[in-house]
Amino acid sequence: MGIDHSSLGILTVELPPEPEMGLELKAVAEVIQNEEGCDVVVDFSNANIVTSSSISKLLRLRKLLIDRGHRLILCNAAPATEGIFEVCGLDVVFEFAADKSSALSSIKHAQPVSI
């Protein structure tokens, strides 16, 4: 499994190619449900396509995180993968970063949300 939980409250996930991607996303959601709370960075480096089933799992994961006050950032998406999100209108729903380093930096330097 490509899930790494750092001590900084950030879960990083290196997605495998389809069809294993869906199983990995399901495992991530299970980890999140059992955690106090963490942000998630999903790395698409090893995945060049994404199916509607995996997009659905990403949407559920995003909702789970937002409901808990945390972020989901997708990074290293191939142009074709980014195009799929754009065609579906999801490029404005998901937060994207160019690479894992940028995603982690964005989380680490985020201003705390006040309620």
C-alpha cells in the first residue's frame, strides 16, 4: 500500500494505476475514518488515467476530509488526467499542486481556519 502517515498530521498516498487505484482510495478513506484528523496529499505519479469509479471515491474522500476540517490535495497528475477533471468540471472542486513538495508546503504554510 502506498500510504504514508507522517507525524505532522499529513497522510500522503502514492496511487497505483487503475484498477488498483480504487482499492487504495477506499483504504485511505478507512484510515481517515479511524484518525483524529489529518490532511491528505494524493500523488498521481504512477497513474496515467482515472476512472469514474475512482473519481467518485475521491469525491467521497474530499467530503469526509472537509467535514472534519481538513484538506485533500492532488499532485503530479498527468495532463490527460488533469483534462479528465477539467471536462467533468472538477478542476474547481479539487485542489491541485504541481508536485508532492508543493502540496506539502501548501498544507504546512496554511493559515489555521477560525470558526
